[in-house]
Amino acid sequence: MKPFFIVILAASLITGCAYQAPVTMSPAYNVYSSYEEDVPGKWAFWVDAERFKDNGVKPSSYGCSAHTFPIDSTNAFEKSALKTFSNLVDSIEKVNSPIPAHKLAESGFDGQIIISGEDLDVDLVFISGFWTMTAEAEVSYEASLSVFLQTGKIIGTTVSAEGEETGAGGGTCSGGAQVIGQAAEDGMKRLLRRLGEKFSSSTRLRENLAKR
């Protein structure tokens, strides 16, 4: 067994630490659309990303297995989602709770966008080298998109996306948190791009808005 790996493995078996994965805003700016124009109207926007956190992430490898790598993408995802969709519509306003479709008009909205985080999965592996430890992470998201006009639901779909990153594991395994965070941001951007495409390219949505 390589000397460096023996040291790291011994340390990981003696004590376990929690290394929080940093996740920052990662909106999608290059959302593909089948239409040149933004989606018209004033939109209520509600997002629930409470499922996009996990305090029990552990490596699937034996190395560094005593440590945990908590991740919380909730705040970053909610802000990133609002930023992404603000570039796809004429006007948007975040609301504190979903508005019933029949009350959208009296609330001053033409429609409502609801995004719900459904699942977050993190896979972390540490690979030993002669003098270094490499960390590989894959972060997968799944979210649902529901779009309502005053007449009812127009779009209902679920999408998923993954982000990957490889980097230095660090002498105490702490590098795993940075790798997870970068993979999470990559996956978040991919997910929001796909959600935005489903919304902006929806022919059914555009046709129903034209009937107003």
C-alpha cells in the first residue's frame, strides 16, 4: 500500500469530520428557445428546493469513509432559478406560496411558474495516488416544472441533470467538499437550462397566451 494512502486512511479511521460543500448561485444564461421573443406577461414564481440538501453524504470509497460531506443547494438553487427565468419572461415576481390558478388575475398575474426539487443524489469517491488523493464527485438533481395560466395547468413535466467534477482530495480529505460543490453548481446550471427550455419552447403555452 502506498505510504501517503496509509497516512490518509489511518487518519480517516481514527476520527471523522464534517466538511460542508460550498454551493453558490449558478443560473443558466444560455437557455435554448424555439422562439425569439420572451414569454409574454407577468408571472408569479414559486420554488421549493428543500429536498436539495443532504447532511449524510459519505464517500463510496474506503478512503476518507469516516468523514461526511453535507451539501445544501436550497438557497443557491432558489436564487439561480429566479435569475434564470427572469431572463425568459417579460416580468416575474417571487411569491411566498403558490397562488390558485383562479386567483392569478386578481393577484395581478398572467400566469404562475412552480419549480419543485424532487431529488438530490451525491456520489463521492476518493482515489489514492502516490503522493496525492484525488476526489471525484457526481451530483444529480431532479425537479418538476408546473406552469399555470388563469385557465389552469398548461405544463407539467419532470427533468433531471448531473454535474461532475474531479479535483484534489486534500491531506485531510477536505478537498472532497470543494469537488462536490463544483459538481453541484455544474449540475444545477444544467438542470435550470433544461427547465428553461421546457418552459420557453412550449408551443402549448405560447398558443394559450395568444388567446388571452
